Amino acid sequence: MKIIKYSLVFLFLSPLHAEINETILIKNATAMTAMKSGTLQNTDILIVDGLIAKIGQNLDFENAIVFDATNHFVTPGLIAPHSMIGLQEIELEAETRDDSTDYFSSGFSIVDAYNPSSALIPHNRTGGITTAIVTPSSGHHVFSGMASVFKLDGKLTEESIGQDIAMVMSFGGSEDSRASQMLLIKDGFIKAKNYHKSRSQIMRGGYFDFGYYTPRDLEAILRVVNKEIPLIVRTDRARDILRMIAFSNSHEIDIILAGAKEAWRIADKIALESIPVILDPMDNIPSSFDSIAARMDNASILNNAGVKILITSQSTHNSYLSRQGAGNAVAYGLSEEDALKALTINVASVFGLDERIGTLEVGKDADLLIWDGHPLEVSSFTKKIYIDGKEISTVTRSQRLRDRYLKKLGLD
Amino acid sequence: MKNIPENKVSNVLIILLLLIHTQLAYGESESELINQVYQSTYKPDTSPRILIKNATILTGTGELLENSSILIDSNRIVSIGNDDTNNAEIIDAKGKWITPGIIDIHSHMGVYPAPSLRGNSDGNEATNPVTPHVWAEHSVWTQDPQFTLALKGGITTFHVLPGSANLFGGRGVTLKNTRSVTVQGMKFPNAPYTLKMACGENPKRVYGNRDSEPSTRMGNVAGYREAWIDAQSYMQAKALSEKLSDEEESDQEQELFKRDLKMETLSGVLKGEILIQNHCYRGEEMAVMIDIAKEFNYRVTTFHHAIEAYKVADLLADNGVCAAMWADWWGFKNEAYDMVWENVAMVDQAVNGTGCAIVHSDSAVGIQHLNQEASKALSAGLRAGLEISKARAIQWITLNPAKALGISDQVGSLEVGKMADLVIWDGDPFSTFSKAEKVFIDGHLSFDATKKNGFIRTDFDLGIINPEGDRL
């Protein structure tokens, strides 16, 4: 029965999803590589067996499907560094959301909640996102849980390409003092280390004060302690960033900043500590006393100080608008090349995915996009999308609705 | 840019007394009295004569003029395409674009200011579903730092609405993006009042969660109709009372007619003096709201957040109702699920291009980049095969919102005699990479990106990060 179901699904999803790796040759593109090589004019890209096989000029390959990309830009697929794609359908409808937990904290894994049939997936894929770092939302605890990585090809059988690859926490203004939050964080780390030492006794029924944590949560924190995974810290205030840097140094862990609206004030310090920053360049509202110093050139100040920046959108539904943020960062001083890196390779390298994705580079997964204009312009859109060397339809539910009503209005 | 000194309490009192006296003496209507008492005190100084030349001009009237010029003087637009340099300061705008000042028809700046604190969260009087008696202008905090951020994005006029918790949320106010301690000093002179109404999920969620009416969409509709019936009765009773007081001698005893602030706003709508700005997402609800307007003989000026306007674009065009839309927001609640990227373009093109499309922000971030929002909406329309020019699309954030706010005789396009509100962009305003370089309001250079102190900071921005510096 199951086999029949799946084969029906494949039939329904059109031949584009067939399990045959076709050879594809993209000709005459303006290729933005997200590497030192920068932007290559008049370039051909050959895709064989789901990987980028060759990049060069005047490439040829027998029986390849050829797309003439003259006057088109090609970029690597964009990677959403911090979204809840696959975890929520309608923000205000709790039962359509799976991004937070009342029971766990640091040990919460979102992997089992991911919905590859969400309408957000084709929507954001058509916007240019081919891979998403899927994170839990801030819940009842300072620790929110762990992030996992999914490619957005929408297959029902899709598995995470990086399960529980980072832990997420928040630190800043709330009902509870931030000093109290820091104690909770410190307690978690101390408990995790003690738990590790006395694990065998605990297994034999020995007493252990878990406090606000479950064994699962402490096991997860141990992975951060052992530097197996980094800790994403959602925080905005410059002083809070400094406190978290001090904390990370005292425990010798890796952290990634997210939000970081005041990070520009301590750009040199963040650069010195080699801490990556996930940010939305357009988020310049001093929306609380944690982000009074928010400004439009946060991204370029950090980047130009040597900080690795990862550009996100604040909206999960429109995660692809990270591209608009990157374009605005360019308007406020970031180079186009660095803006593209902030949407691609910087995300891949920070999350350990750079062996596979993030650049137009021979040997990498053929996750790439053909654009009808400059990829950082809001007026541009994807024309073709490839994930693992397969062309994926650009059709979205939005376009189906559009076409129905264009016809009804006599505008088709 | 300087404003006439204000806040002279004694002057205000004298004017008030004079007005009351005038009213008693000449029998002016109460609504006229109210308009006079609460009227704008914004009066810009006389602005210099400035010729901006060699620019690409999107006039807002549907034209694109290449390599053209615009002359402004004494707060007004004097000529377009005429290089009369006589006594004028000259700005060479070669390679630059000029648009009318950008207008956002849907903002909560000032009533939901930054930083977002309980102490200044004043946008929703969510204590009763029918609050047409509250006025957004009485909540506006004039030192909201979001105002200057919007100015940097080319916003010269914006409309502040109450929130959408209520069926009738209260009166909206149109403000000029000028710095003033008083809200009266920001009010757009003689702009009509508006009334915020809200369809759909928000009222039914807010009151349904309290087990009170409305808790359903049908409860919403009953609520609107009951209020309009009340307003009709009120108008009849008031007319009768006025008739009686005309007939009877003034020294005779008569029952005093008590003004009702809720009913004053609603009757202002029924008299055509107050414009309806109706938060409404779904196609079927827009159609119902148009029916209600017909039942009580008023007009809906604009549906706001009209995610599904494309589904009823012909109905909107046929009824002369504008739709104010986002380029791409969706999914934050169920009624926002059926978004299409082409919504704005489809509304614009409906019924042989007679639709009235507006791009709005409802966001302190979005308002800073309304040109980019228009660009996204335009490019989506072009991809769908609709033929729309930039010259037309710029109207989505200039002339069309001006019309829907009843101020298009003053702003919204670059035409001789209109207020000299305009933006010089450092490139094509439909490009992500372009920024507003100079913003003029009533002929005064209100923002200049080429100068560090090229704008007036709000009180909030002073010394807030460190005592000796400014926030921006």
C-alpha cells in the first residue's frame, strides 16, 4: 500500500521529480559564484549526476539538456540561516505550528515536526531559498532547542541534511531579569557537566537535581560544551552580546549571534572573537531598549570589520526576502559580492555545510538558481531552480490563484 | 524647516472663545466648530525658489519626463519642464530621479511608536468593539523616532490609523512628516477625517476571547449595522432638536440635546465628511462591506490589507473603492493565506485599468522602503504579463493614496500649484540600490542624505545611546 501511495505522489509531482539524474548545461550565464572568483561573464555550467561538474566557457556535452542563460544571472541556491520553514503554516493558528515546546528546552529537536508539504516551501523556493536552517522559536525557557537543515525540494520523504546542528537560545529584555536568564544558562552548563561526570550513578538510580532541565536537555547542552555544535544566541543589546562572549569564552564554546541589532557598536570585538552574526539588515527600528542603537548599516559595518555575516529575513513566510535585505545592505555600504556570500557560502560554512553547498563550485551539489535580473534587485525573480541537479518547478499556490483570477478578470 | 511657534495656550483659549461666540452668533454647525478647534496649526515658513534640473521625473500623473526640471517656490510647485533659472537656487539632478513625496495610507507610527512599551502603546482602544469616538491624533507621540526613519525613505505624508481590534476603531489622522511638539503642528491642513473599520479575524478574536460580541464574522456584520442604525436615529433626533430650537424662542425651556461623540463620527460618515478606511482581507467580506455601505448610503473609500482584493478587483473598480495592499505579506493569520504577488497589479488593471491600487506599509520598516514594495508589486505584474509602466506604478504610493485620503488637490503628484513635496532619488526608485537623497516638504529641504545633520532629530534620538551623541 505504501509503495502505491508514494508512486502516485511521484506521478503527481511531474517528471521533474523523476529519479533520473539528467545532465544539464547552462550556457552563457552571468555567474555569481559566491567565491573569490566573483562574477564570471559569459559562463557555462555543466551539471552531471546532481553535482556541478564543470564551470567554464564554451562547454559542450552530448545529450545534455541545454538552457541558454544569455542575459541571465546564475547564483548558488540561497540558504535561509534562521527560519521556521516547515514548522508553521499560519502564524496565529497554534495547531499549524510546531516551532516551540512546553516540555523541553535545550534538547528540543524540531526534526520530527518538519512538513515538506507546507505551502511555504514552494513559495520560498521560488523566491530563491533552496536550503533552510530550521530553528525552533523562542519559547518558555532561555533555551529554545536545536536547529536542523532541510533542502527545500518538497519531497514527502525528505530527510534533514544536518540534524540538530546548532542549539538556539535567547538573552535579553523580558519579564525575567537578564541576570536571572544568565543564571539559568550557567546552571544548565554546570548541570550538564556534573551530569556527564555522574551519569553512570544517575543511571543506577543515584540522586541528581535536574532543576529546570530534563536529561535530554542536558545531553544536548553537553554537545555544545564539547564543541560538537554551536550555540545560536538571539540577542540585540551590545552589552548583552559582550556578556555572552564572556560566557562563551569561560566555557570555551562556539557561539553565533542572531538579531544583534546593536552589534555594530562592538564590531571589532566580534571580529576578533571570530563570531558569526545572523542579521536582518533592514531591521533598524529601535523597537525596545535592547535595540536603541539599531541602524541600517549594521551589516556593512560588521562585514567591513571582518565579521562573517549571514543575512536573514525576519519573516518565516517570506524567508526569501533576505535577498531584499542583502540588496539594502548593498545600498548602505556592503559590496554585492559580500552580500551574496551572506546569503549563501557564509551560511553554509558556519553550519558546516560548505563541503556540499553555498558556492558555484565544481564538485558541489547542483543547487542553483537562474534569475531574470540582478539577484539582489527586488524586481528580479527566479526563472529556474535546480536542487541536487534536478530542475524543480517554480509554480506556487500563489501563482495558481493568480492565474485563476487573471482569467476571471479577463486579464489573462 | 521651521514652524510657526505654537503652544501659546492663551492664544488657543482666545480662539476657542471666539469660535464659540461665532458659533452662537452665526449658528455654525458643531462639526465646523470641532474642525476649527482641532485644526492643523502647521504653517511652513515661505520656502526658497529652487530649480531642480536634468532629472528623470515621475510626475505621479502617469508621465515619465526625461532630462527635465521642476521649479518650486514659496512652498508650491511653480513649473515643470521649464528651465527658468531666474533668481533660483539650482540643484543639478543629473542621473537622479524625482518623484512626488511618498504617501503611506496605513501607518501606526506615533500611536505604536518605537520603542514598543506599554506606556506608549496607544493604538487600540480594545475595550469595546464600537469606539468611533476615539481619535488617533489624541494618541500620537510626536517624538516617535520612526518618523525620521520614514522621512529618510521619502515619506512626506502619512495616515495614522487606530488599530484593528474594533469594528469601529476610531478616527484616523493625516500627518505631514514634519517635526513638531504638538500633533496639531503635524496635521495635514484641511485633510478630512477618516474612520477606521475592521473586518474579519481581529475583532472577533479580541472580543470572542472575552466571550462577548462579536465572536464571529456574522457578529461583526451585525455590529456594524446596529451602529449605523444608531447613527441614523441620532441624526434624526439631532435634526429634530435643531428644528425645534429654531422655532422656539431662545429664552424658552427646551430639552437639551446631548452630543454623542460616537454618533458624531458615524454621522460624519453618513454625511460624507469622514472617509471610511476599512481593514478587510477577504474578498467575500469586502463584498459584504460594500452592501452595508449601500444599505446606509455611505462610501467605503479604501479596503486596507486587502490580501484578496484580486478576487473582487472588478467589484472594487465598479464601486470606486480603492484597495491598499502589501506587495508580499501573508500567512500571519488565516485570512492572509491566499496572497498573490500580483495583487496590486491586478487591482490596478481591473475593468480596463480603472482600479485604484495603493501600496501601504502598516510597518515601520516597510514605510522606509515603500518604493521597493511598489517595485516588487510592479515586477510581479509584469511577470504575469500585465503592461504597467513605472510612471503608473509610482501612483500606487503617491496619487492614489492622496485620492483615498481626500488630499489629492494638494499632494500626490508633481503639478503646478500643489504643495512642493518631492523626493530626489539617487537612482531609479524602483531599484533596491536607490535611496532618497533629498526630501522636500512644502519646498523645504527636510532630509538631505549628503549631510550628517541633514534632518531634524526627534527628542528621543538625542543623547539616548551616549549623552553626547545622537542616535542616528
